[in-house]
Amino acid sequence: MIAEGTKAPDFTLPDSDGNMLSLSDYAGRRVLLAFYPGDDTPVCTTQLCSYRDNYTEFTKRDIIILGISTDSVDSHKKFGEKNSLPFTLLSDREKKVSRMYEATDFLGMSQRAYVFIDESGTVRLSFSELLPLFYQSTRDLLAKIDGMKPAQP
């Protein structure tokens, strides 16, 4: 995974409506990049629906969630609508961003990984699951974010 304390690399990917979004569009904001293996898979659906169900906990902390997988724009659109996801899903078809953030395994497959970026654009939390069958609970993820010491200038 990308090293904590490094500057988050900018990227541009299409969202579920085909609009191109860049990480730099969220400059000055707190962003959670949630890399996940695929739409409509049991664990990914449970994970992202957990974010949906706890979305106010993220918004209270001024955290923008960007879900990233290699699924197509159309797949993201259907998946997001079907599950009433209130956050943006981005399509990384070529795995460019997944590789940039080291969110792929040794075979080049997408991993379930989390990268929290603070207001200054610094990676403050970088974590990947060893097995894609598990995901870190929303409560544990938010506890890690809440427990972070302020970034050093």
C-alpha cells in the first residue's frame, strides 16, 4: 500500500455518470478512497452498504467517500442505484489508480483497501485486507480516523 505520510497522487477517473472526477477536485477536504474488488459481490456489497448505513458518521467528520473498482461505469451506475449508495463510485478499468496506490495483489488483482487523505492531501491511513473475504468495519475504520494525531506541518 501507498506509504502513510506521503502526498496522495492525483488521478482522474470516470464516475457512474461518465463524468471525469479528479482527486484534486476535493483539495482541502478529507477523502476516503475505498478500493474494492467488484460490484454486486457479497462482501463488497456488504462493505459499501455499511458505508451507506453509516454515511452520516462520515459526513459529520467532513469525509468524502470515493469507491474505486475496476468495474465499468455502467456497472457502477446499476450497483449504486440498486443499493442507494450516497457516495461516488469511480471506474478504474485499467487499474492505473489501483496500481498508483498499490491496491493490487501480487497477481495484479484489485484488493480491498482503504486510503484516508487529510485536508493537506497527505495519506494518513493506508490499509489493505489480506483476504478479500473480510472488510474493516465502519466503526473500526472511523475509530482509526478519529484517533489520529493532527498532521505535522
